[in-house]
Amino acid sequence: MIDLPKPTKGAHSKGEAAVSVVSAVIDSFLPVVGTAIGTLFKELIRARLEKAQDILIDTLRSGRIEILNDKDLEEFIPIAYRFVEAARRGERLNIIRSYAKIIQVDIEASRLRSDDFLSVASAMEGLDDQALAVLAKYCRLSRSHNLEKISEIDREIRDNSQKDIGLTSSEILQRSGILQGRGFLLSFTPNAMGGSDQVFYPSKMALDLLDKLER
């Protein structure tokens, strides 16, 4: 049994229930093998999946774990499949850790919604550390400034991109375009007739995501 905080008597720990579901999904994802190479491949996949499970366990241990009811469990099953599938495909560990944090925060708040998780997970899929750093920068600056300063925020990010994130202004623009395509950034073009660059700013999905990741 995973050593997680214990719930009230007779109830299932959210953490224990979540890990049990993930463990069952891992078993269903492991390939059937009949050769030495197949066995090696299976073990490599198993190691990848168990690493993801360890990340989830550690993340859940850091939170306030209470009760997981039947409705929560039903919502969690498709979340578990998506989490394990990401690990099986070799998703970056920074994304796996982000998924685990989202799960922890939503479990604590009793806001497990499989549709919401699957949407955010799809949007995050394959993003590198630098894209996430760009997104975090937009979100943090937007929190500390009012909406009238959107253009100033965008310019500050591009002007200080090399120092703050290690990216050139053109590399920032490239990643901003990717983040916009995923729904994390919105944009407008001031003085469109004059050919000005797009100005990017974070969507509600981006702000909600960063709020969860920084808790």
C-alpha cells in the first residue's frame, strides 16, 4: 500500500485511490511480448510509466488529501488514462509533473473534471521548457499590470527575452505563436494598417493553469 495520508475511517484516500487507478492503467498499457527485444522494450516502457507514477505519488503527498467519492473516481479514470498515455509516449518530465500538479490541486479542491483536464493536457502536449517559461512570464506580468498595459507587457517580454528566458526576440515570437495555437495566448494587432507586430497576452486557460502550477 502506498504510504499516503489516511482519510477518515471507512473512506478511500484520494491519493491511494488515484494511485490504484494509475497502477491498473499502467498494467493495461504494457505490451504483450514474446522475444528478448520485446521484453527489453516492455521493461523500458514500465520504467517510464513507473517514473510517472512516482511523480504523481510525490505530488499527492505534498497536498491535503481527503476523500475520493464515486463521482470523483469516475472523473479520474479518463484522467489516469491520459496521464499514463503521456508517459508511455515519452512526454517530457516537466509536462508530466505539471499534469500531476493539476491533478493534485483539482483533487484537493474537489474539482476533478475530466473534460477540463483533457483539454489542458492536449494544449500542453509537447511544449518545451522555454515555451512554458514564456507562458509563465506573460501570466505573471499580466497579474501585476492592468489590461491597459498589455502592449507594454508584450514589449517588455521581447526586450528582456535574452536575459530572462535565454531566447532571442524572434524565438519568443515563434513560441508565442505556438502558445497562441494551443489557446494559451491571445493576440491583437495594434495599428493594423501600419503593419505593427502582433501583441500577445494570456488567455483565461493560461492564467488558470499557472495558478494551479504555482500553488
